[in-house]
Amino acid sequence: MKRQYRGIIAGIAVAAAAALALTGCANSGTLSGGGSTTSKTSVVVGSANFPENVTLAYVYGEALAADGVTVSYKVNIGARAAYFSALQKGEIDLVPEYAGSILSYLDKTANAKSGADVKTALDAALPKTLTALEFSEAADSDSLNVTADYAKTNNLTSIADLAKVSGKVILAANPEFETRPDGLPGLKSVYGLSNITFQAINDGGGPATAKALQDNTVQVADIYSTTPSIVDDKFVTLTDPKNLFASQQVVPIVTASKASKISALLDKVSAKLTTKDLLAFNKRTGGDEKADPKTVALDWLKANGFTK
């Protein structure tokens, strides 16, 4: 679904689907050799209904399980309205979130952009029963991409550099990018870009967008930062030094009463996660391998020293 899923997540009424999803609870015991054999507490881990978020749920959950926590899962709950309601009701205790999106869901007037500002605003916006842990470096956000040849020819490394390109620059993105504040209007107001022509491609930065970029039908494309085509097609992601796009760093949201028992380990997990890891997760679950998200999560945990 990509960013559309995040924008839509906040508004879709999915109570009926959520009730069904919450019934699909899978238990996980502790992993042999993973840590303490004495259960410290019990945690129910939930997720949204797309593979990247499910994989993250298993990353955090299985790290806790390996450390002796009794973990169960309610994954693929649905959109944000459904799983956040479950979190508030205590039906789940932990969900991996995306910082800017959950902030916008909680506070429609929020305008924080940088990671530090989003963290401050998110801490203030969350109900007292919930806690946002440390942000991961890993992020799934809007990103503007160009081909390697186009970047080299025009000496492009950041969004600001687009101002130096002579002639018309065609940018492809979902239709709403033309009017949303961090879309075309933001490119003008934040970066002073007046040489951008917009072309709507309604596939969330998917194959049609990637092909248009490869064919030079467009020169710039909004592709979500964990889309495998960025790596597969060797696109160059332009940096965003002025924080046009709000931070979408991965952050576990947890039940406040359990935070003190699990936050230290989860913060260590978050400190290891990178955007490249999310790209690798998505390539494995969505590519030819069609790997199970839990398998992908366990492989990552083992590779990073959280399990044996």
C-alpha cells in the first residue's frame, strides 16, 4: 500500500475488519538460547496489515521472546484506526509505528518535521497510557529519486540541487502530491523550486512510476524509501536537508505500564534497524522469495546478535 496506506490508515473505518483480525492471535514462546528462561512479563504485539509492518512486529516481538518475555501476536489487524483503538483498549501492548504518520493521526495540526521535533510532539500527543520509545534510524517515508545518470549529469545529491537543472523537470507522484503541503507547494515554498512540472501516476511509487523514471518520461519520482526498486534500479535518493517531509522513523508504541520492563531491549533493537533493512525485508517478503515475515524477522535478529 505504501504512503497511501498511511494517509488512508488514519481515516478508514475498519471496526468490523479489526474485530475479525484481532481473533487471529498466534502465540510465541521464548527462543531457545535467546536470553532469560524466566518470563519477565507478557506482551501482545500487534501490527497494521502490510508485510513491512508485520515483519517489524515480529522483529520486536521475537527479540522480547528471546529475552524471556511471554509474547503473543495479533498481526494484520488493519488500518491505523483499528490497531490504535486496540492499543488504547489494552488488547495489544506494542505496535511498530511511523513517527510522522502517527503524530498526524493524533494531532491534525502538528507541523513538526525533524525527528527530534516529531518525538517531542508525539510524546505530548500520546495518551498517558501509551509511550513512544526511541526512534529507529529506519524510516519509510516519501523520498525524491532520480536515475544515476540524471544525478551524475546534473550533479544532484539533494532536493535543493534541482534548482540548478536547466529546463523543465517533470516529477511523478500520486495525484495528491500536487496539492498537499509537503508536495508541490512545499517544493516551491521550502526549496524555492519553480521549474517543476507535475505528472500524476497513481501507483504509490510502484512499477509504473519506476518505469517512467527509467524511460526518462519523468526526471524525478516520489518513491517511498523502502521500495525495493530504489536498490534494484540503482536510483539515487535526493537528500532532504530542509525536512520537507516529516520524519517517518520507525518507533514502537507500547503500553506505558509495561514500558519500563521492555524499553531497554526494544531501544537496542531500534538502534540496529536501518532503512536498508526495511528495503531488504520488503524485497524478501514481496519479491520472488515470498518469504514469511516471521522468518525474515528471525533471520535479522540472529544476524544482529539478538538470538542464537
